[in-house]
Amino acid sequence: MSSGPDWRHWVVALSVAALLHVGLAWMLPRERDTEEVEYVQVAEIRLAGDGAEVPAVPEPPEPEPEPEPEPEPEPEPEPEPEPEPEPEPEPEPEPEPEPEPEPEPEPEPEPEPEPEPEPEPTEQVEPDEVVEDEDEVTPEEAGTPGDDDEEVVEIGEVGEVDDAFAAEVRAELQAVQQYPRQAQRRRLEGTVMLYFRMDRDGQVVEWRIVDSSGQSLLDDEVEAMRDRVRLPAIPDDVPHRELEWRVPVEFQLR
């Protein structure tokens, strides 16, 4: 009957070993990623018999704490540079002495006025006496008045020129005449009496309205015609240097 106690001893030994493993696992830190797991070899315990005491397993020594790093010494502050001395201001130049004013010249004495000569007595000539010293001047020697003056401009009228030249002037006026668009939209009509003078080269000497149409748009168009008109030259058979015209400028809607 000796087989009974043997298996009991083995059961007790295995149970104690299992408890020791569980206790060691509970005492170890739970961070498995950073620390390594220490395996403790458990020596085989043999029980002499019932009631034998199991020797206590010694606890593992606690790890020594790592020494704290010594603090780095703070760098010494750099010394501030000494300020540069300010330059001494340059001395102001002494003002130049003002020149002494020149003495004014003494006024010259005014000359004494000369005595006025006494008027000589004039000889009265009797009406019957004739002075022979004066030279007689004839009308031929005196000349005609106006020889030294500018020649007088003669102005002729349109009736003194032939019909062909008058028709040419009127055709040029009609060619440059324009009907204002605003007057057309407003259905404005009227006649402007124009007066102008031209020289022998066809240049306009004077241009003005002597009778208004009553519509400012039509009158303004006649005034603007002066800058566009190109009149023909006066024919050679016309003796006048200038010609004056009175022409009606009509504005009628068709």
C-alpha cells in the first residue's frame, strides 16, 4: 500500500510549483514591450513526507534607479559692447564782418538856369506887299493826295460779276452746307441770311449772319460752314480787290 503516498507527494509538489509560478508572474511588471521577462528556475522540491515545510522562495531584488542626468551649465551672457563716443560738434564759423557802407556821393550843384532870350520883334507885312522870297508851289509839284498812303481797297458787289462766277460761288456754298441731324429729328426748317467778303484769292475776309433763322441749330451750321468752304478766285476781268455777298442759306426738309 505504499503507492498511495507517492502520488500525493507528487501532487503537492506540482501544486506548490504552480503557485510559485503564478506568484512570480503577478509580481513582475505588466509592461511586456519595454522590459524583458525574467524566468526563475524553480528547483525541484522533494517532500520528505506529510507535513514537511516548504522553503520560501526569496523575492527578486528591486532594480536600482537610474541616476538623473546632471543639468547642463547655463552659458555665461556675452558682455555688452561699450557705446562709441559721440563725435564732438564742429565749431560754427565766425560770421564775416559786414562791409561798411560806401559813403554816398555828394550831390552836384544844379547849374544856374540860363536867361531866356528876349523875343525879337516881328515885322508886320502889309497886305499890299508881296513876299518875293517864298517859292510858289504849283499843284503838279505838290502831287496828288494819297500817293504815300496805302491804296484804298475797293469792294465790289455780286451784281458786278458774271453769272457763271456767281453760280460757282453758290455751288461751293451748297456743297459744304449740312443739315444738322438733331434739327432733322425735330423737323426744324428755316432760312439764314449770310453776309461774307472774299479777296481775289478766294479767301474769306468776313463772315457773319445778318438775319437769323430763329433756330440756333441752323445758325450754328452756317457759322461752321466758314471753316469748310473753298471759294474760287475772283476772275481777272473783275477790277475789285474784294467782293461782298449776301446769300440766303435755306434749310428745308424734303
